[in-house]
Amino acid sequence: MTKRRRTTQSGMKRRFILNTVWPVCYSSLLVIVHSYLIYQSVSRYKVYREAAPREAVYHLVTLCVVAILIPATAVITFLKTGSYTNDGAPG
């Protein structure tokens, strides 16, 4: 029985390591994709600024809000969330 306990503990240790590495990978991928989309949006803003200056203001405001939210999304990816099997179960 002691062999099973050791195997379980090492398996849990590996799972814990993978569980802590996953948010880093996910967060970096999210920030890279988000930054690319902001870059594309800035290039679109330059076109809109000349074509329709009034609508370009709204585009700029939205672009600034999205750029401000990048650190928040990176932090949120590190928060531990999940569903438990007994969520909403009575008693």
C-alpha cells in the first residue's frame, strides 16, 4: 500500500506543477493575441481618422479601454477558478 501512496503523491505533484504552468502559458498567449489585435485596431483607427473623424473618436475610446484591460485579463488568468461536483447540491 505504501507504493500506491507514493505513486499518488508523485502524480499529484506532477498535476500541481502542470496546474501552475498552465496559467503562465495561457496568459502569455492571451497577451500576445490581445496585443496583435490592438495593433490591427490602431492601423484601422488611422484610416478612420481621415475618413470619418467623428466615428474615429469612438473607436479611439474603445481602443484605450481595451488597452487598459490587458493587465487585468493577465491577472485574471492566474486566479484559481473551477467547478466543484457538489455545486448547488442541497445539504
